[in-house]
Amino acid sequence: MSDGPTLYISAIHVPADSPFAATAMWDYYELHRLVCTGFGHRAALDAARVLFRFDAEGDAGFLCVQSRTPPDWSHLPPKLNLSVAGPKPLKLPSLETGTRLHFRLLARPSMRVGNKTSPDYGRRIVLLWEKDQKDWLTHKGEAHGFAVESCNLTLRTWHDSKTDHRLPNATPLPLHAVRFDGVLVVTDSQKLWQAVANGIGTQKAYGFGLLSIAPLNGG
């Protein structure tokens, strides 16, 4: 099913012996900069509506990049020893109401606090407790056309080298995110397609929000 422009997916393999491997694990701003090399300039990047996520596998991993226009990965620095599959058109499984699907989402669950008379009004706080994180995902599902049937949470620690937020010993401040893996049930195919195309949650430029779905049977 497709209710909009074609989506393209790329998978950049970051092997354990790559000079970029440690950076990919921790520094999400540098991941963003690497993704930008596939689109040439800011206008092309904006038009592509890029979403990405780094999935760690031991000391290595894959950088999954989804976009509305196909990227050109020929400008990836050869010294980083990266290999690329794609881009290729993303083939979505059936999104008919009631369909059960595997899903993966890396996000930074958060909420705004305060009321209109409070000095904290509009300030966003990160949700660190598992119950709050699961409730956040439930609410997002209600808004984006799916219900969460089951879900496992994996905590991820990351850094933002673009900011000057540091610990007293001058090392980068560790930040937190969570990877959701589980099974969802489609409740509204149009809304779910939009969630896949546009992402869920905040800080998409840092590799959050890409919702990946697949059939339960792996087909």
C-alpha cells in the first residue's frame, strides 16, 4: 500500500574495524553529518524528508536511511570502510486494519510540562521511566494508526557533539533514548502510512523517529 510519494531505503554497514564504528555508536550528530553526504546540499536534504536510525549489532551495525528521493552515497569517505545496500524503493507490508506487524522505533520519549501561567510552560522533559515510555508509545500509536500488542525496550546512551553540554570532567554529557521492538496492530492504514513516511516523535535530525515495520512471518 502507498498513499503518497515513493520512499527509498538504504542500509549502510558500519563494520567493527571501521574508523567510524565507535562514533556511530555514540555521536548522533556525526551520524546526521554522515547521512547528509548522500544529499549534497540543504535544500535536497529538506526535500528528501530523511529519517535514519543506527542499529547496533555487537561492535558493528547498520545505518538505515529512509528518504523521499534516492540518495547518492558515492561521496561517503572511502577511509571509513563502509558498504552500502540501496537505495531501493521501500516495499511496505499490508496495512489493512487488523494486520499484525513487527515494528522497531528508536525514540526519545518526552512531554511538555507546566501550564500557561507557569514559568516552565512549554519546557520539554525526557521520560526516563519504563512505564512512562510505554505510555508515550501507546499514545503515539493512538494518534498514528496502530495499537501496541507487545513491546520490548532497550535503553540507548548517546552524545550530541554539536552542543557544549559537558560533565564536570569535560566529557560529553550522556543522553538517553529507547529502542522499542515489538508487535503492533494496524488501526488506521492512512495514519500508519503517514507515520512511516514522516516519523514519530522529536529530534528526527538526530536519528530518532524512523518507524520500521515488517510482516510477522518475515515475508
